[in-house]
Amino acid sequence: MPTLDSTAIEIVSRSPDQTFRLGEHLGRLLCGGEVICLAGQLGAGKTVFAQGIGRGWGAADELTSPTFTLIHELHRAIDRLKLYHIDLYRLEKESEAWLLGLIDLMDERASVLIEWPERARSILPPDRLWIAFEYIDEAQRRLIFTATDPFHQSLLNSLPRETARERG
């Protein structure tokens, strides 16, 4: 696999189940303080991936699409960490994200998962893992992972490499 840029990799998922399992793998790595942004069109696999993260993280409840409530707070039995699943699809203006108090959720006591992050770029911290989802066909999706700092880079480095290709 060619090394073009160590801050980004591309993974082609060949099925929703593979997308879920990739999310599950990432979820097992979360320890608090992560901000993971899931960007892409409707139907690109963001929620399936997020559900995998919830399962891998050990959420007590199943992660569902928070489109109508915007924010779901998830817990797990083994510790006091939280996982916030945020869906900004229904926001009409970026200022609405500020009113939700999202910035207050982003600290070392929680992992934050944001769908449609492009709708509130001004509240996003500079340190994050950005995952762009692209629809290829009915079953396949291209996921492009980009880390912006060493903390999130360590997550990127822990992803399965057999299906990954580094990008520039």
C-alpha cells in the first residue's frame, strides 16, 4: 500500500455489515476525549457505522439515529464515560448548533460522534477524526479517514489495514 499521507486512509466497505464491523472496531478504541465527525450524503452509511461504534464502545442501549432529538447520550456499565451521538441534519443555521451547547460536550469525559458535522464547522474543535462517507453502489461505500492531531492519529493507526489504502 503506497504511503501518500500518514494522516489519511481510505477504506472501501463492501457491505453494511463490514461498515458496522469497522465502526465496532473503532468503538472499542474509544477512551474519552475523541471527536469523530461523520460526513456524507444520506444513505452513505454514517448511521450504520455509528451503530457499530456504539456496540464496540459497549453502550448499554442500542445507538439509533438521533435525527429528531439531535443528541443521544449513551452510557456503559463498566465506567462513567459517556458517548454522545449527535445528528445535525435538521439544523438550518450553524448558529443553532451553538444554542445546543455542543461545545460543552466535547471534553475528556466523553467521546463525541457527530453526523453532518459540516453544518456546524465553527463549533468543531481543531483536533478530531473526520470520516467522509461516499456512496459507491448499493452495497459498497468509500470511507476516507483523516486525523488532525496525534491523539486521533493513534485511532487511525489502529484501524485494520488489510482493507485500507493511505491517501494524500
